[in-house]
Amino acid sequence: MSTLLIIGYVWPEPNSSAAGSRMLQLILFFQQQGYQVVFASPAQRTEHMVDLMALNVECVDIKLNCASFDDFIGSLAPDVVMFDRFMMEEQFGWRVIEQCPQALRILDTEDLFCLRHARHDSHKKNCEMTEADLLTSDMAKREVAAIFRSDVTLMISPKEIELLGDLFKVDKRLLHYVPFVFSDDQFMQINPSYEQRQGFISIGNFRHPPNWDSVLWLKQQIWPLIRKQLPKAELHICGAYPPPKATDLHDVKTGFLVKGWVDDAIKSMQSAKVCLAPLRFGAGIKGKLAEAMLCSTPSVTTNIGIEGMETQLPWAGEVANDAQSIADAAVKLYQEANAWQCASELGKQNAQLLFEQEQHFSAFSACLTNLLQNLEQHRQRNFIGSMLNHHHHKSTKYMSQWIEEKNRPQ
């Protein structure tokens, strides 16, 4: 049996974030391909992490800047290594190359970190992000270098694949599109009707800056405009890890209800009449909006929200980019049953076009097989990656060994 080693930035929490759900989907894919999966991470384990052992996934705690990882991976001898975000490739990539040079190296981006950070910086400066902001970004230089050093990088958004090719000249053969996926059983779920639903929902991990900004915008500007037109409506703010500054926004009088953790995000989404996702910056694709489609829940979001999730069909809801327009769109969907029904039906249609599991897993399986069979030739064509690995291997290795020696008890 082949072995996959996943080096996780964090331990997966599928009930906390879309990234956690996606990691479980990738684990499921590799298990279906016949791999024994080992998940290792230098992060602290959490009470909300999924029970990987129950899924027949071995869990291993590893250390940063420590030669003990060399012994671990040398003994494991994995056929494939997947880095969960570029920081893990930076830290462990050179050790993987040194100990297991023939292992296929996969980078899973979740979203383009550098794009999200550049947009966040531009938002704070109240200006539009430019190509120059990315081209001069230290974060972009690190992340794109990790993409070149890897054999293939999993991308969640076609827009980001286009950006990497056009702006950073990354060969498309180094990138593979794997978005969120839903199974046939999930598509067959029966969703509540317009009459069976009540209220609005906004959902997202509070530790994710775009989500927190969205909550503040709702509280300060958008929700008061909605309540003027719907004085009895409620908005449920749901999400993992709500800090005190978030729970302090809870206000029964205005119907702004900070619920925090929910046991079942799908049930919460199904019970709401409209999903609000006023995102002003971010990257990747949005798990909350994918789940809204699956649940036939119309959504109101921004141009950032729909990025990477467009199809030939109209958006399953409304797209607006200022507070008043977002509020008016939300009220329209909430009050007008016909508009709601049209958007609701578009939800599952769009989801099937975007996130059908068999289609994406089949394509990924073919990509994986081709890479494993032609790895040497694939690497020869990636001269930039070979060059970066040559220099990164040396500089990062010596820095890591210096840190390790510095931390050694005297």
C-alpha cells in the first residue's frame, strides 16, 4: 500500500473552517486511491480537531527546526508528501528532498495567502490592490517560490490559477484545480422551502480576518439598513472561535444575535432564509457560499465573494458592493417569494456545475497517476523549481540547523 504524509499547518477542524472540511475531503480522496494516510503537524492539538484515528489516519506530532523529523520521514518513506500551505513547504520541504528525494511533493494552498494579505492591506489603506502590490510583496515571493519548488500545487480557485500564470508566469502543468466537492448524497438532500425558513445567517471562522471584517460591516452599516425595512428580522452570526469583541456585539433588541459555534453548519444554513456574506477582501473560494448553494439558501455577497465561483448561470442570489445595495438586495430576497425561489433553485444547479465530487476526484486521480509515472521528466521541465530548490535547500537547511543548535540545551 502506498503512503501519503500530510504535513499540516494546523490539525483539521471541519466544523470550524472550510479549510478543515477541504482537508478531510483530500484525505478521503487519497484513501479512495488506496493510500495509507499519515497526518503530522507541529501545531498544538485542539479539542475541536477531527478524530483522525477513527478515520484510520495515523497522527504524529513533529517539531520545527529539529532533526527528529529526518528520522521520522526517513523511516516512513512516504510515496507522496502533501504540504498544507506554503509555510510547511518552507519549513520541511528541504528535509523531504534530502530524506525522500523520489517522493512526489504536493502543495495545497487552500487560497493564495499573498493575494488575501495584499487585498487586506489595500482595504486598510482604502485603495484598490494593484499588480505592483503583489509583485513587490515578500509574501508573494515566498509563496510563489514554494509553488515552483513543489511538483504540483492544488488550487481551489480558477481565478488564482489564471493569476499565477499571467502575473507570475507559473507553468499551468505545476497547478491542478481541486475546489470544494460535494457527494451525490449531499446533492440529493431535501432542503426546506421558503415558508419553512426564518431569518438571516452570516457564518465564518472569527479568526479569519475577512470574516471578522464582514461581521463589523454588518453590525455598523448593513444590518441597521435592513432592520429599517424589516424591523422584526433576526440575523444569526455563527462561527468558530468568537472572541469577546464579537460576542459583545450581540444585541437582542436589534436582532443582531451572535451565536458563535454551531454543531451543524448545514442545518443552520438550511434554516435561514438568506445568507449574508459581505466580504470586502479575501481569496480562494468561500465555503459558506458553497454550502449556501448546496442548501438552496440564496446569498447576498460581493465581487470578492463570487470570485472563482461563477458559472454560465446567474448567481444564486444577489451581488452588491456597498452597504445600501447589499441591504436592499437582502430585503428583496427575504420578502419576495418568487425572487427567493428563483435564486434557491439556482443554488443547487450552480453547486453541481462547480463542486461535483466524482468529476474533480477523477481528474485529480489522473493527474496523480501521470505525475507518479513521469516524475523525473516533469521535474526536468521545471527548471525554475529545480533552481529554487538548489538554493533554498542550502539556505533554509543552514538556518534551520543554526536554530536547532541555538535551542539545544547547553
